[in-house]
Amino acid sequence: ATVSVLYWEPVSMSGEPIMRNLSEPGLLADLPHAGARCVGSFGSDVWIGGRDGVIRIHDSGTNKELATALNKDDDEYYKKGSYPTTISTIQAQLWIGFNDGLLAIFDARGRKLLSESKMHTAAINCISPSFDGTVFTGSEDWIIHHWSSEGTHTNRIPGIRCGVTSLLPIPKGLLCSTADGHIHLYSVTGSSSCCISSTK
């Protein structure tokens, strides 16, 4: 089986919304592995996280596989059934969250692993850079963690009662959606944070 990664745009014919395929020869399509879970990019490199636990790097112009960022045979986490759930490009780094709470940070230019951390205990659903260069991660473990741009853990944001589904940093704050349909607004200053309001 193969997985196709295509480019689309919405168009309309006779008033009916449809999707028109924008893929051209040379763009990513028909990747030679099944179960792609998440995609990120840096320059012409496209990073594809598979359900098989392997992160493959493809060239967006040729669709050629250039490298694997991590491999089942050379990383202990993959022996435990770990696979990537989200990828975020932050400056010249790729931040990758996994289903078991692992956070891996890669140098995007050199395609090298910089650090690994396991502050989360369940799947990381979202990774969002903030205005000050710091980074937030949200997880199924009901926790938001705050990180420096270098990947050093700085803060844990408490008070969430179910899985975090998305994060949106705002000036001096953070919006968070959770699996129960709530939106939470947090004030974040340095290493301190507090919930200002919640709505559903």
C-alpha cells in the first residue's frame, strides 16, 4: 500500500463545492510507505512521521527519500511502539511529538537529533511556538508544558481536566482547546501561568 500526499484547493462548479487536485509531477505523491501520521517541512525537505515509527525525509521537488531522521534499529523509543503524532517547524528546528509523550527536537539543516525529553506521559497533540520564542506542547495527559527555544523545560501549566487538542499562543497568553469542547485562556509570564477564563 502507498500513501499519497497531494496539494488541493477548493473550487466550485455549478455552485457545488469540490476539490481540485493541484499536484504536479515532482510534488510529493504516492509515498512508498503506508500510515503517514503527520507532516512537517523545512526548505525543500518534507518530514513524514509514519505509524511504523519511522520519520522519513523526502525532497519536495523529486519525491526522493533523502534520509530517515530516526530509525527503529537505532533508537530505544521505537522498540516500545512509539510513533510521531505531530510535527512543528520552529526556526531551524523540527519539534516532533510522539504517541507516548516523547518530544524530540531535530536540527532541520543537518537532520540531526538535538535532544529528547519525556515530560509528557501520553500522546502529544500539538506543538506551538510563542511570540517570545518559547514553545508550548499539549497532550492527552491533560498537561501543557512550556519550553525555552533550546528545548529546556521551564513551566507546567496546570488545571486542565482532559486532553489538550490545540494551542494558540497570543501576546502574554495562551488559548487552549480541550477534548471536552472547552476553550481556556491562560496568562503566561515567564515561568508563571494562571487560567483567566474558560468557555464552551
